[in-house]
Amino acid sequence: MAINRADIAKELLPGLNAIFGLEYGMVDDELAPLYETENSEKAFEEEVLFTMFGEAPTKAEGAAVQYDSAQESYASRYTHETVALAFAVTEEAMEDNLYDTFAKVRAKGLARAMGSTKQVKAANTFNNAFSGSYLGGDGVALISDSHPTVGDGDQSNKIGTAAISMTTLETAITNISKIKDDRGIMVAASAQSVHIPPDLAMETDMLLHSAGLPNGTLAYPGSTYAPNDLNPIPNMGLLPKGFFVNRRFTSATNWFVKTDVPNGSKMFVRMPLATKMEPDFDTGNLRYKARERYSFGWSDWRQWFGAEV
């Protein structure tokens, strides 16, 4: 249905000082820290995990060498969605509008809606990261304690159900340093950044940037460390990219740690955002449309560790 003069009655009369509600700012591009972005020229993209060799066994003198095989494992498919939105304005409403607001304000509102949709879809990967209804190529959720492997049993990238703290960050960083591939060989990974909802921003800032331990004692075999003792996270550079807040994370307590393992969460752009305006000959209405195609998902779960609290 086209926007007509009844919908914009105040904009047809003199004396209007301002139109508000359509000039709100855009939330920052919060998907960029979460995803690698690539272009696509197909209806969908697939990425396949290729498992290499296991550790070499000891060969006895005179014995035959053992053979191993490398093989394809699971595939992750990215199926692109088409996202589009439009509006139309009657010819009379355009003619009688005294403030020239349609082209400027409504088109900006259209772009804002498209941008917000993309940010929400990007966050949904993490809002559903623990869900058994939102599975990756290996048949389990992004964050799971039962990722199947070819030769090393089930592996886990789940930190647990504990709130973010110095102790749980230490657990995450330690577990990440011990990640193995599908054949049980360490992949030399390290933690890079923490990703949180706004509710955890201040606490996370203190945890990562305080010079001393910010939240109570830490106990180790033979030692107990108290507040204001040296904070190892900034001192050792254990999370070099700091933390990122995502205002579209729906849980106020879940948190994630990104590693330097490549080919993890990805966004494929099939068609970038394009806008179009054209008149309708029969009605005289002006029609505005925005459209783009993209997909979100993940290939290697080892890029992410998470805690569901």
C-alpha cells in the first residue's frame, strides 16, 4: 500500500518545525569482529574439512612402515538469503508535501532497516550457538562439548556454565591453547578477543585491563593471589584484540572467546546492497526498493569458545 496524503497530513501544512523518529543513528557495524567476509558468485557455498595425518608411530628395525590416509570430513553449506524492503508514495503526496522529506528521510529509513536486519541475522549465529536446532556441518551446535572428529573422539569448545570472571577466562585461554585437530594433533591456537552483550561491558573491561587482579582471590596449588596482584591477561598479552560488545546478543550473560583458527564464522555476500527508485505508469506512485543477498554461518568451530550462563 502506498503512503498517501492522509499518512503525512502534517507535512502538507505550513508550521511544521521538525519531523522526528526517522533520524535515529545506526548502531555500529557489530558483525565485522564476528565474521570473515567473502564474496560469492553461486546460489550457495560449501566448505569441506580435510583431515590430515595422525602422529607418526615408532617403526621397529626391519618392520614395514605404517600407512595413513587423509580424507574429507564434514561440509558446511552457506545458502544465501534474499533480503528486501520497499515503500511507495502516491503522486499527490509527493506533489503536496511542503518539506521535501520523502527522498531524504524515508530513503534513509529504508537503509537503516536493511542495515539493522543484517546485524540481527549476524548475531543470530551466536544467539543460537548452544541450540540443538541450529546445527553446523558436523551435526552439532557451534558451541558444544561433543564435536565429533575422525580420529580423536568428541572434542569441546564449551567453557561451561560459569559467568565471566578471571577464573573462567583463564579456563578458556588454557583450553584454547590445547585445541587439537581431527587427528589429535595440536593446532597451536591462541585466544584473540572476548565478545559480550552490553550487560558485561564494564566488568569485562576491568577483567582485561586492570593492572591488578580485579575480582577477589585466585587459588593455585601452593599459592593464593589476592586483589591488586599482577593481572596476567594484560601483562602477558593473552587477549590481544580486547573485547567487543554486541548489542544484539539476546542473552545478558552468555559470552564468547574468538581464537585465531581460520575459516570459522563467515559471511558470504552474493549481491551487495542496491537501491532502486521507479515510477508506476498507471498510478503515478513512486516506488523505492532496497535489496541484497548474503548468508551467515561457520565452518571450523575451533574459532569459537563459549559459555552459556
